[in-house]
Amino acid sequence: MPLVTISLIKGKSRAHIAAISDGIQRGLIEAFRAPATDKFQLVHQFEREDFIYDPDYLDIHRTDDLVIIHIVASNWRDTSQKKALYKAIADNLTEAPGLRPEDVIIVLSPNGRDGEDWSFGRGLASYLIDKP
């Protein structure tokens, strides 16, 4: 179950944010084979002065359309799957809502696949086989 946090500057339309959400989800389904119903996303919108970034880090020019995507997901995917995810999301967000690929930052934070790192409710480690 990937958990996605989407951070951007306030002022974008609901349609713009929905396109970002959908593009990320499509990328997760395609590259990580996430189930279509496995969609957990948090959108954080910041005042411009609270969204601080280097516009030219690594010689990539960014604008205030920058979206920072943080994905927490199980740690069993290999480098090729991760690269496919980055490309799929950037391509999707270029298509809709029309972002420049330079304005898409993606950060993966892996966690354990054994299931002990997730609880989906009821106070249970939902992925563990020996559920109480």
C-alpha cells in the first residue's frame, strides 16, 4: 500500500489537483502494480513563502508549479521499477494537468514488506498472517 503525500503551492484548482492525484495513481498501478483500489493520498497546499525550494538544484530549472510527491511503499521493488515509476508519474503529470517534468520531484521512502509497518485499522498489523 503506497501512501502518497502531494505538496504544492496554494492556488491550484480542484481539477488541477485531481489530475495530479490521478496521474500519480496511474503511475503506481503501471510501475508498481498497485491495486486500483489502493489509493491513499494526502494533499498539502502551502503559502508561497512556506514552500521553499532551490529553483536550479542539479541544473534543473523549477518554477512555482513545482509538485513534491512523497511516496511511502514497501521496500521490495528494484531499481528498474522505481525508475519506471518516476517516468510514468512525470509523463502522466506532463499530460495532465500540463506540468513540466522539471517541476515534478518524487521521493520514495521504503518500509518493511513483512507487514509490521502498516495498520489499516482496528489496531491490527493488517498484513501480518498471525492476526489476533
